[in-house]
Amino acid sequence: MNFGDTNFIGVANAEQYNSFVDQDWEFDALLKHFGEEMRRGNALIFQMTEEGIEHSWKVDVEVNKELVYPDCYRTADGYMEVTGNELYLVDYDCLTMAAQFRQHKVPDKNCRRYKIPIENGHYRVQVVQYYDVDNDEYTGRSDVDIQLIFKKVSKSTSEHPRADSVFWCTY
């Protein structure tokens, strides 16, 4: 993912993600909105830096691979629903433009390049971050910055707690 503001990045179900917040949104309202969409299973969003460093992230996507817990900088687990047989990697520019203007949707023109073809269903998503951009250090692998592992799970959401706030958020 090499373009735009990557202080926050995410994975979104473009068909289900409710993007609009308010024409004059405040940051706290945006974070709350992200949490609501995560709780609905429409997105997973991550704060990638505390220092505001933009980076071209090397992202590896695996589907129906067994979840692993490798040596890494940090990891998070969440649940998403896939409809339309696709998800998209999205950056902060894409998310904020869609939050401010009703006519903008996710993905934007830039993020359309980051389509993840994936079968419809419910997935546990493991996010493994190897690269700490704030300290310019890798833990574990150095050929990939972030790995997203999608593992299909049963439809029942009652047995799968959903995240309700941005992963690794310091605000």
C-alpha cells in the first residue's frame, strides 16, 4: 500500500461499510464511527504510527490459512463479514473523504487497486505487524510489513466478539 495517508489503514467491506459521518466531522466522532463499523463487521481499522510517519506498507494477504502467532511487533484479531466476494485495503485519505462527503465511498480511486478477492462469509482476521515504523525496526520477518490472515468461521456472531475501537489507537 504505497500512497496517501497511512497513519491509519484498514480493511473494509465496500458493499456494507457506512462511510458518511458528517461534513464537519471531529476526530473523536470519526474514531467512534470506525468503532461502530468494526462492531458491525464491516471494517477493521488500525493506527499504524504514533509519530505521524507515512510509509509504503508491504502487505501480505492469506486466505483460509491457519492462524499463527509468530514473533512480531504486534498482532490483533477481529471478525469481518464478506459480501460481494471482495474486501479492500483502505487508507486514512480514503476513509476521511468518504466520512466527509456523501458522494465519496470506499474504496476511492487509489484504494481500488488494493482489492482482496475473497469468498463471501464470516472471517476471523488476524493482523500481524512486523514493522514498527516509528522506530524503523522489524521484529520477525522483514520481507513483509503487515500480514492479514483470513480464516473462515461459522456464521454465528454471538460466539465471535467484535472489536469496537481502532486497533492500537493512542487517541
